Amino acid sequence: MPDLLQELNGTLVVSCQADPGSPLAEPAHLSAIAASVVAGGASAIRTEGIANIRAIKARVQVPVIGLVKAQRTNTEVYITPSLDDVHQIADAGADIIAFDATDRPRPANVADLVRAVHEQGRLAMADISTVDEARFALASGADVVSTTMAGYTSYSRGDAGPDFDLMRALQQAGLPFAAEGRVWTIEEALRCFDLGASFIVVGSAITRPTMITQRFTQGIAARAGAAPGQRKALS
């Protein structure tokens, strides 16, 4: 692996992103979150949006994995779909550029995206949902693949938790990968490493307080609804 990926081996990368309209969807807020998780030991930051990449890169000293999300009418691919996106992400200062490498109709093919990333002197991170996609991305020159898209394509598993079956299959195929997607607990993170992940990317469980709070409130509401007698005891 390139030196940068070797540095990330065995570590936690934190995804700092916010949905449009969220109170945290400002570069100043996301860069503050990034600085906070780096203080807690995050080895790198993954973030979306040119302004956010610039703000976070200016605030932290760890590597930044950058991407953009661009919805288009003629494709389901929206994570860094075009060559122009690659150039803008590189100009913003990202060290690693992430892109959707799923087997779906796309504005730019995987090999061209990898080539564009490397021409900018950056590492290429291919977000995949199947073993075949991982194999193809690596054969096309991607520096690392990530399980980010597992459950987000019509032909991949869509369970609530991490896709451990995909990780196991990648390990058995001898394909290096990073684990990302629906990792909510330390136990799940450790299992990703046991299944061969070189590093893990955790986002919502750390950096999205609205979702974290919803998990608590929904769990409390479900418990109260299932046990009326206990609801009185809680008051």
C-alpha cells in the first residue's frame, strides 16, 4: 500500500458530513466537529462538498478523504460522478478522493476516474457494494476499495447493520478493503477488523447528533409502547 494508506491501517477514520438543512450543514460547524474527532484520535476525516473539504483541510493536520454528492437525472451514481468533480476535489486539498465504483450507468467509467485522481497526485478510493465491483476497481488501479455502497444498490444486501458477509467475501478473495457503512458500535468496528478491514470509516454514530438522539428516543418509545406498566415507572 502507498505510505498514506499504510498509516491508516488499523485505525479509525471519521466521516464528518451533514444533510442539507441540518443545523450542522456549514463548513465552520463540520470543521469544528472534525477537529474534535481528531482530538479524540481519528486518523483521518472523510467529508463531502468542496467548501467543507477546504475548511476541514485548513483546520486539521490529518489526511482528508474528499468527495462530492451530485444528483443527476440520467444516473443513480452520485458520489463524485464526473471527472470535473475529481479536479475540484483535488483543488480543494483532499488527500484521497472517493467515488462511486458500482456497476451502474455512470457519467465517467471507473478507470477514467482513477486515472483522473492519479493525475492530480491523489489516492483513489472506490466505494463498492459487491466483490466483483471491488475486484474491477482494484484492477482499474484504485488504491483502496470501501464497502460504502453495500446496501445502497438494488443488487446488494440492505440490512440495518454493516455488511459483514461482503467483508468476509472480500477477505476470502484476498482483496484489501476499508469498512464503511452502518457501523454503530465498538463491537461492530472490531468485527470489521477481524474480517480483514484495513481501516474503518464511521460517520453517523459519531458525528450526527440528530440520528444518535433518534436512536435513543425511538428505543425508549418502543420500550414504553411494548410495556405500559414500565412507562409509568419511568415517569
